[in-house]
Amino acid sequence: MNRLIISTAIFLLPAAAFAETQLERFEALSDQMNTVMIEMFSNEIEQAGGDASALRALDGMMPPWTDEIRTAASCILDDYVAETSAGAVDEMLSEMEEILPTLATMTMTEATDSGALEGLTPQGISDERMMEINSGCGMMDLQIKASQESGFMEAMMAAGSTIPDND
């Protein structure tokens, strides 16, 4: 479950970078990830015998970027660069661009178990540290707020409640 939360945080991260090309890449990836995440969660629910129509009806998980989200994302990327390097952030973006097309056909469990999510943070940043950085920069609170406002949390609960024997 912890890996699922971490993976979700990574996917929902609408980050701005210190260079315009990184910003453009990451914004495009964030928009695509909104769609991919809904697919992955829907696949997970359906594989478990549930009805994911509430999730599939969503337009996305996160709203368009705001200045507040960009500020938090810049803080995160600044910390990533400070603890690794600008090259490590570029490598993370490249890894995301490469893996993104394959994720929509997977469940969250399959993506986690296969290691497909491993390259979605810069090399040298642990899952625990990534969560600390995201929280310290305010991104976790923004993500929770956005997922509630978008209807994602409600749709997840509705879809999850349709899984047989799900207590």
C-alpha cells in the first residue's frame, strides 16, 4: 500500500522545472499521467471484479496547473537537484516519457510488482525521502485537495466499494 501511495504521488506531481524545456516536458507528462492513472486504477478495480465506471467517467485527477502548484513543484525539483543533479532530473523525465505509454494497460499492482515505477524519481532519492520532500514543499496537501475537488477520491471510493469481498 505504501508503494501505491508513493507511486500515486509521483504520478500526480504536476511539477515545474528550473528550465523551460523541463517545464514543458513535465507539464505534458503530468497531463498524460492524469489519464494513465485513471486507467491503471480502473484496471485494478476491474481485475478484482469491481465496476470502475465512476473512475472512467472522470475527466482527470488533477486540475490545470496553478501558481501554488508550480511553487510547490519548483521546491520539489530544487530539492531533487540539490540532492542528486540536474542530469538526474532530466533522466527521470526521460524515463517517464519512455514508460508512460506502457502503463495504461497495467494495474497499479502490476506496475509496482514489475518495477515499472522505479525510474519515476531521480536516482539517489529514496521513496521515504521523496515523500518527505513532497510533504515539506506542500505538494501532498495540494494533491489531496485537488483529488477531492476533482471527484477522484469520491470516484475511487465508489469504484472500490464494488469489489467483491472488499471490506
